[in-house]
Amino acid sequence: MKLVTPCDCKKRVLSFFVFVFAVFFIAAPVFSYPVKFVDSGGKDITINKMPSRVVSLMPSVTEILFKLGAGDTVKAVTYHDTAPPDAAARKIVGGFFSPSLRAIETTKPDVIFYSRFHVKVRERFGNRRCRLINLETDSIDDSYKNILLLGRIFDREDEALKIVGEIKNELRIIAEKVAGIPESKRKRVIRLMGRDPVMTPGDDSFQPALRRAGRGIPPELGKKGNIVVITKEEWVRFNPEVIYGCGGDRETAKKFFNRPGWRDVDAVKNGRIFYFPCDLTCRVSTNTGYFVSWLASRIYTNEFSKNEDQVLQEKIFKSTRLELDFDYIKEARISYSRIHDFLNKTLIIDFKEPMSLVSTLEGERNGIRSVGNHYSPPPCWGIEHRNGLKGVRKRVYQVIDKSEESASFLFTGADMDNLAVKREKFKEMEVCALVTAGVKSNALRMSKDSGRFYEPGTINIILLPNMKLTPRAMTRAIISATEAKIVALQDLDIRSSYSPLVHQATGTGTDNIIVVRGTGVRIDNTGGHSKMGELIAKAVYRGVKEAVFKQNGLLVERNVFQRLKDRNISLFELVSLGECECSVKRSDLVAELEEILLQPRYASFVTSFFTLSDDYEAGLVDDLGSYELWCKNVAGEIAVKEIEIMLELIAFDKIPVIVRLALNSILNGVYYREN
């Protein structure tokens, strides 16, 4: 018989409590299932365990899942899913309006999130083992419900509550900021939508609710629907004071706003027309508060510029440290503050002793104790445009407690949370590049584009060497860094915002660099034939590529649909049936085109022609005979028969000739196969 000692009793008691802790705490997430709910289609649904293979056909749902931290469960999306950047790396199953049933099936999903438009998806997968969940977002309240529901389904309830709380807080701040504006001075605001005739959201759409949340006055047309026609008489009667749309709506503005009636409203006469990213204007999801803040600040720029109407105190409220262990760096951090009531973020690097540096924004500076890079969010842009760089710098320095005499900062519209920090080392020699980059709004090709307008979007680079650069070496480093930046943009095929069909970008037109002198061994050369120049170029190259992905979601390996979008080529607007006498519908032809482009063979065929097109436009290629033959063979391969006469099925007359050849050949293959 074994004796039980006091020590044994303690061990058993301890083991019991460890067991209880394991059961009630470690295993706790299991108790959140099953999750029962009724989806937007009125269907009763039970989820017994967390989904692990999700196909999201709803961009708003995709956005929520990644924000919740459940992005690893998302295996496939549509090419309309552009946010967040991580979604760009997922499998593509076609477009929102006609996703490929075959591509969805090969993904082997356990859950498909779909909308009321996806009738064929419901018919094909309705009786399968996977769950079909219809989550519509027709109002701001719907978005709250969907975020909280998805938080339950994916066991992220705390994260969901936090997201909803943040959105409501942003909307509350806007409400308080506008509260002092009399009703008689509230602005009439309309959403322009890119169609002919001119269209706008109906009264029951979520979009008028966004305008009301921004304290703008939307029209009441007595028409329901996501998109409805607005007549010239209704337009003039409403007389909008502010017009906004997304990027694709610019063409409608160009077409109509020089015509009588359409041009004779206050917004057009006063130039109060603004454009926002489509993933903000066309959905309500996790960024609703962010968009409403941006919209409201555009509507009421003058009012929001007044200090007396601010809601929050301007100060730093938190900071996160960065590890930069160079011997002359005292501390590095990203500080978060409120300026004009909006969240600003600042990279701050403090030195142990005064430093010399070269800044492309300020020139040569001496006696500098702090350098950095300040991010102003979109709601601040209109306000800061009024104040100018001098006024912005003064205000930022007051908030972060820096002096203009001893600090040198860059300024950007790229989020500081998307900062890339890259280091390169050879023996005792080392350099660190800190890079932010936004290339979606004002990228241009120097020597080709005129740069008549620009919206914030900048590549900022700070170079920190661990050795002492001479003045010659500091200025020479700017060339090494710039050349590396251009190579990164070329390898990513970043397109010019002004001429995307024919030109790659070389920068954004507002790019800046700071080169810090450093301490230690003296170096006089940072050019391409020096080791320090090589290290600078490698760090900048990697930094630019990572920062562009974090900010804009652009990868080297991005899909053909994204590459077409980068060139402002819309598949639906591309297709023309002008030469055809057939029963094929335009929408069906577009759907078949998308299906073909999901196949790697034909996607690669089209993307290879992008490179050929750039060379042709530059004059490096002059004879297209072999390419025309290649295109005809590809068309016949798709049609499964020889094609005698190639039809012209491309509607877009400005498309480069080689890109037209490639896309027209695929359309011909689809057309002849279907007929």
C-alpha cells in the first residue's frame, strides 16, 4: 500500500486545478458553437464549427473577415475584392456579377458567402454539403449586424465588437463636429454614377445614409434601387453643392458637365467635385466611419478648418517602438495623435547627438536631432491643402513636440502602419531604409506625363547608414535610392495614373528622400560601383515593393484582372458586338471572357502582350505579323475550330494595338465557340 504524503496531496490538488483551467479556459472556444441565425435571404442556418475553406463573393464580407483576423480561412474571392491588400493573394473565381462555378467548385469550399445577384451559385451549390450564406448590406445597421454575426461564426466576437465600436465612434465625432453648423448651411450632396444617362443611388440605397451620416443632404427622387436614372430637370432642381463619385465616374463627369443644365449647378460651377476609392464609395463595411469622415471633411472643409469647432484635444495618445540599434539612434517609434479630430501617425527617430542630413524636401540640414515621416489621413487632406506645407509642418511639430530648427520630417498620405523597414549588411557595413509608398493616385512617368493634377500618394524614403557619409556621399545616395525605386516600380509594373495604357510609372511626382550622415567610419562614395551604394539600392528596392503591397495590395504575381484594372480597362466596357449578327448577349460574352482568363494559359497569353505592348509603344517592336498569327491560333484553339475571319469585338478605341490584338483574339475564340 502506497502512503500519500502532504506533497502528493498538493500535487493532486494542483493537477486538479490545472485540469479545470484547461477545460474551462483552453477549451472555451468550443462552447461558442453551434451558431444559429437567419441570413438575409430568410434561410435558417446552423454553423457547428468554424469554417476553414471560405469562398467570399461579397467584397464587404471579405473585408470584414480580414479585419476580424479570419483572413486565413478565405481561400477564394472575386477580382472586385481589392481591400485589404492580403485579399490580392487569394485565388480568383472571376468577377462579382458572374463568378465561375467551375472555379468555385475546385476550391472545395465549406462556406460560400453570396448575394441576391448570384442566382446560378445558389442553384449549383444549394444542395451541396457546403453552406451558402446570403449577407446583404443595405444599410449601416446591416453592416453592424454582419460584422457581429461574422465575429460569432469565426469566434472573433471581441474583435467584432471593437470594430463596430470604432465605426460608431468615428461617426459620433463627425456628428459632433457638424453639430455647430446651422441646418440652413448644410450642403446638398449627390453621388454621381458612371453611366449614360446620368445615374445615382435610389432613395432606399445605403448611400444616402452615408451622406446623412456625413451631414450632407441627399436628393429625394422617389425612386428605389441601388442605381436609378436622374433626369436633367431633377438634377437642376436639386442643384447639388457637392458631387462625389469613384474613379470610374470621371468619364461621366467629362461627358455631361460641359452640357447645358448639367453644368449649371453650384457644385460644377464651384469645382466641388470629388472622387474616392470605389471600395469606399460602393459598400458599407469596416471602413464606413473612415469614409464618412473623409466625405464630411470634403463637404465641410471650411468649417472643419476652424480650431474652435474641434472635438478632441490634439496630442499623442500612444506610441509603438521600432528597434533600430544604430549607435547614434536614441529612440525610434510610431506615434499616434489626433489632428483636426482625425487619426494621424508619425514615424519619429531621435538621435543621441545632432546630425547632418540631406533632404529633398528641405535641402541640406545641420544640427538635426530628430527625423521622421508624418502620415495625414484623407479627411485631413482638404484642410491641409488650404494651410499649405508650412502650416501643416508647424501644426504637426506642435503636436509631436518638435522644433523646426532641430527636426526634419517628410509628409505623406500613405498610412504609417504600412511602413516597410529593410536592412542590408555586408561585414561591418549596414544601411536601413524606412519606406512608405502609395502609387494609386498620382504615379507618373517622368519625361512623358505632364502631371497637371495630383492627389496625395507618395514614396518617402529615409536612409540610415551605420557609417559616416560625406556630403558627397549623402547626395550621391539619392541617385542610388532613386534608381532602385524605379526598378522596383518597373518590376511591379506600376502604371502611370495619367497614361496607364502605355506607360509604366517612375515615381509619384511628390516622392522625397532623407539621407542621414551617420557616424563611424568615413565613406565618400555611395554610387552604383560602391558597396554602400549596392546596400542602399537593395534595401530601397525591397522596401518599395513591400510598402506598395502593404498600402495598395500590388504584387508582382497579381492576376490578369488586376493588371487590366491597372490599365483602366473594364471588361464589360471593352466588349462590343457591333460587327456581329448573333444572339449572344454582351453580358454572356463578358462572363465567358472572364472564364477563359481564369485559365493560366490564356491569362499568361494576355499578360505577355502587356510587356510587348510597352515595347511596341516605345518603338522597340515594329512588325506585328508574328503576333497576329499567334493571336489567330489562340482564337482557333478556344473556338476548337479554324477561324477564317477575325471580327472586331473591342469597343474601346483608345486601347493600345497589341493589347487589342490579344483581347480581341480571345473574344473571337469565345464568340465562334458559342456560335
